[in-house]
Amino acid sequence: MTQDFLTTPAKILITGVDGQIGYFLNQAAQADPFFSVVAFTDAKLDISHRAQVQKQLDEHQPDYVINTTGFNAVDRAEASAERCFALNRDAVENLALACGDLSIPLIHLSSDYVFDGHYASGYTEDDQAHPLGLYGESKWQGEELLRTALPQHVILRVSWVFSTIGDNFMRRALLQARQEEEISAADDRRGCPTSANDIARVIIAILKQLHNGAENWGTYHYCCAEVTTRYGFTEAVLAAAGQYEKLKVDKLIPISSSDMGSDAERPASSVLVCSKLLNHFGIRQRPWRSQLVAMIREQYQNEEISHISA
Ligand SMILES: NC(=O)c1ccc[n+]([C@@H]2O[C@H](COP(=O)([O-])OP(=O)(O)OC[C@H]3O[C@@H](n4cnc5c(N)ncnc54)[C@H](OP(=O)(O)O)[C@@H]3O)[C@@H](O)[C@H]2O)c1
């Protein structure tokens, strides 16, 4: 019997829904009648645990698995290589093998940090990966194991993710701007900030097309439009937040990333070219500036709600 795609929702299983992308993807999918959603926090499903993964896949039999987990602390990865590779490489293979056993396609997130950043005009999916640090290396090795284990995959590389959830550059800039008169940001590293909400939109669009028969498996890039620096992004955060409160900061200082004393080397330019996603799925980039304004508004709304309920 053929499945009636018009009336039967696509069943998706999302891992890591406490994280930035997982949270927004879960919200968007739950609100969309196209999907029936099974959502797991890391406390409910540890993806490095093969038996746990197998049990949940057997029980729920999803049409697709979307893995939004990751060890993303780029500096900490240098001293915590074992944990980083366990999640970004070994657990991804684990998930891919378990999905393969049941012929379930896997949508997986990867990173601009698989590139070395020497190529200023932007990286395509065909460009050679050459990670600079252990975080990027672990993401690259995870990608490679997934490609080998499960042909029915989409690897979506994204960059500079910001949102109202967890530890990210937008929230760190806002926190600093509230506490300090002078703050600094690197003006020599180029990339494209990308909102977790917008990545959720992209994953939803990909899933809908896959479920309607598109067989566009493979690796894709997505980031929001407009290349900037951490300095440029911080300026925009301050402008957007300044609409809601008088921030303590009165000076933003551009610095070199070499003055930041980071443990991990980061790519100088990690702009992702997103034309393959447009050509294969018809998905266009959205500008990060409008996404940022919306995220800052949501940040202040969330704070007001927690203030009222406190
Ligand atoms: N953040 C970025 O700027 C960025 C840039 C490029 C690519 N990416 C990729 O995008 C994906 C999502 O990033 P994100 O920023 O949304 O991540 P995030 O906010 O750090 O969330 C990751 C989630 O994974 C969970 N997790 C950790 N270990 C787990 C395990 N063994 N089993 C199940 N879940 C586990 C974490 O739980 P705990 O919080 O409890 O540890 C957390 O909820 C990752 O693959 C990342 O590499 C992110």
C-alpha cells in the first residue's frame, strides 16, 4: 500500500532539543501539521549509546531522524578531545548505523569549521575540508563516517549560530554590553551569522521535499546572507538591543583575533556558498540582520516573561 503523503504526517525524530537548533526545529515542526514529532533531550536519549538509540528507533519507527546534537565548545575541544570526538564523530556513526539498519534517512548538522578559512571568496561543498582545530576535525570525521555508513543522508553545514538559547555570540555580546563600559570584538575573522530559527526553516523545507520524493541526498551549505565580522555582528546586536534598554557599554573596540587568547585556531574566513541548496531544493538565504532583530525581540520578551513569573 502506498502512503498518502497528503494526509499522513511525516514522522520525525529530533535529537538534542535542548540545544539552539534542536529547540527551534522542534518548535517549528510541532506547529506544522505536515509533521508528527518525537523529540529527545540529551537526558532522554544519549546518542552515543547504541542500545538506547536502537530502542527508540525500533519503538517510534520515524520516517527521518534529525541530529542536532554536538560538542560545540571550540576552545574546550582542544583539552577535551575525547568527549568531543565521542559525540561529534563516534555517536554520529552510531546513529547512522542504527538508522541504516532500519533504512531511515538521517539529517545531520555540521560546521564551517571543517574548512581552514584561507579561501576568502567562500567555500562550496566541493572544496577540500581542512580543519584547523579539534572541533572542526571531529565534525569532519563525523561527516565522513556518516557518508560511509548511510547513503540516505543530508549533511547541512551551518555557521556562526545565534539564538535566544544557550551560549552563543549574540547572548555573550548582550551580557557584556550590560555589564561593561568597553567591550571588544574581533574584526579580522569573516563569516555569516545564522539564526537557529532560520536553520529550522531550512531543515523543515528539506524534509518536506524529501518526503515528497526528492532524493537530493548529500552535503549542503546554509548560512544567512551578508558577510560580516564578529565586530560587525556585535555592532548590530548593540543597535538592536539599544531599542529595548540603555546598555552600559559606550565603546566597542575592534581587535585582532590573535589578541583574544583563544585555545583553538579558528578559520579567518568561513563564508559558506549556499547555491547548491538553492539549485537542489530552491531554498534561499535570508539576511541575518532581520533575523537578529527578531531574536533580540524574542530575547527581551523571554526576559520579561521570566521577570513577571519570578
Ligand atoms: N553553535 C554554532 O555556532 C554552530 C556552528 C556550526 C555548526 N553547528 C552545529 O550545529 C549543531 C547544533 O548546534 P547548536 O549550537 O544548536 O548546539 P547546542 O546548542 O550546543 O546543543 C547541542 C545539544 O546536544 C546535546 N547533547 C550533548 N551530548 C549529547 C548526547 N550524547 N546525546 C544527545 N544529546 C547530546 C546537548 O546537551 P547538553 O547541553 O546537556 O550538553 C545540547 O542540548 C551541532 O552539530 C553543531 O556542531 C553549530
